[in-house]
Amino acid sequence: MNILFVTWDGPQVSYLESLFLPIFKRLASLGFRFHVLQFTWGGEAVVSARRLACEAVGIPYRSVAIWRKPRALSLLTGFMGAADIRKAVRDFKIDVVMPRSTMPALATLRALKKIHVPMVFDADGLALDERADFAGQSPSGLLHRFLRDVEAEAVRKAHTVLTRSTKASDILLSRAGAGTLPSKFFEVTNGRDENLFKPQSVDDRKAVRRSLGVADDTLVLVYAGSMGPQYCLPQMFSLLRRISERFPHVHLLVLTGSPGLVHSALGMEADISTRVSVKSVPFDEVSSYLSAADVGLALRQSSFSMQAVAPVKLGEYLLCGLPVVATRAIGDTSSIGSDVGFLLNGHADHDLDAAATWVVERFMNDSEATRLRARALGVEHFSLSRAVSDYQKALESLDRQGAVV
């Protein structure tokens, strides 16, 4: 089965390289051959790097430039992109088109008016709702309402719909309306390679801690990921303070591509600044830093759109053997049991106090046993092997429907 993956990305994101390419590479051995068509406003260097990353795993890559200003030109790219999709379908002898999110879905829906291949719609959460929640886009605005119609039409027209949580499937099914089959929805995990993200030896953990200036008996919290208001940095600092009141030897390690934002925030947190390290490290080094920690933090501002996400960091933490403190109702966090995770109902003082007590008790009482349980849960729910299995089931459903001949 030849599959065209259509995506729309800026230069600052690396989901194609870090998340999707490892999954597509594994799926190739099962007979699913992926090709990438990426709409992007990244420059020549970014496009070249992505092409090389794709070619390194045997995946053909094409890019299409997005004109972002004025805003109408960006939307026009979505309309005109149909021609690029049709050309790729012909050139690569594509059997299935898989648009990721709304703008690629717009181009794909237009392309399918002239070509007849099945579509797998990777809804990628509730992207439009996320813009309304965090980017100030008005839900009543013309653009938002137009793209909401595109999203619903993509769900209706798709043979298969991929989501990252059961709640996202329920919401998209309701929005698509009567006649849309629940059986076309498949939840897929954002899996990480369990052979890369794994617990390290005691000596390796100590070496990383020494590089951070952290003693072996220190309780190390870690956060890995993007920065922004929805990622609750002030609440992480508050949790750090509360833990230090219960256990004095505690440190927070922040791994992010935006270290300047953390340093700026720390300027107003003089009392804990010596307890916080901030680093930006290459992707293949993230695992060693995570494994040197004791607890992973996945706090997130609750909102309607967050019901549909699957934080990649959650899987990374668990695979590395870390218990987690996470915000409840962010995707399918309910799969994290109380023995390896503390789920915050909110970020009020009493919630953070309870989380601080839980962290210290886990660290003092059964840290090694907790690591083993966390690793097992990570492999079961958040590994690359689980992701490949999820995608395989979704793609094989096309054959059962008779969509691919």
C-alpha cells in the first residue's frame, strides 16, 4: 500500500522527524510504504534537513512553500495544494492519501474531486479548538467556521479517521453528524522508540547528575517539552517549592528548545533559581537526561481542546522509568495508574500540596519498584511498537472496507 502523508508545518516543529518517521519506517516492513508531501514556510535549510531525514529511512519527500502574509494567501495555498496532491498521487502511484489536520484536509478534499483514492484523516487532536483556546482565534470568525466545516467534511469523507484519544473520537463523530460510522475511528498513540527511551544504568545516571551539579541523593524533577502559558511553568515552580518543604534535597531540570523563556521566568523566582537547571539538548540525548531524574512533570492548562491531545512527553517519561505528575483530562491520562502517576484535578494549592506529598512518599519508599512499573506501562501504552500496531490496525481496515484494490 503506497500512502501519501500530507502535512502542514512551520520551521520550528520537528514532529515529522521525531514522531512520524520512526513509525513510518517500521510500517514499511509490514507493506505500508509512505511518501511525504509537506506544506511549509521553512527556509531552504529546514526543507533540506527534512528531505535528508526522510531519505535516510527510505521515504520520498516533497515540499510546497506556504505564503503566510497576507493571511488570505495561506488559505489560498490550501486551495491550490490540491494540484500538488494530485501530482504526487500520479507520480508515486499512491493508493491512500493521509492528510494530517485541517489545512492538508482542505487540499485533499479538493484533490479527491478529480482523483479517486481513499482518504485516512489524521485529525491530530482538535486543532481548531486549540487555536481558539490558546491563540486567540474567534470561534465565531469566518475563518474558524469555514475550517470547522472542512474538518467535519473530512471526517465524513474519510474511510478511516485517526485520533489521539477516545474523547476526540466522540467529539468529531458528533460534529460530523448522522450517518458517520463510529467504526471508522481509530485511536493511535504518539509512541516513542522503547529502545531509545529506556532506563539507564546507575553509573550513567550518576554521570548525568554530576554534569548538572546534582548529588546522587537529590530528588530530581524533570520537564521536557515546549514552553508557553498552557505548559504551567509557574505551577511547576510552585510544586518545586512545596516538595522542598517536605524534602530539602530537590532539583528541577527543564529540557526545552526555548531556554530563554525559562531563564526569564526564573528572574522573578530568586528563592528557587539555584534549584533549577535549564538545558536544550539534541533529541538523541533527551533519554539520558530523563533517566537521570526521578519524576516527570506533565502539567497542562485544562481546556476543551486538551481532551484530544496525547502529550509525547508522557510516554517518554514512563519509558525511561519515571513516575509522573500530570494534569487529569489531558487526552487519555486515565490510563496512568495511581501507582506510577499522580493526576491533578487542578492546579490549586491543595492539588499541588497533595502532589508534593505523593512525590516525596514515592521517592522515599519504593522508587525502584515504581520505575519498573512505569517502564512496563510505558511499553504497553506509549511505545513505538504500540504505535505501529495502532496504525497497522487502522490501515488494514481499508482492505476490510474494500477501499484499496
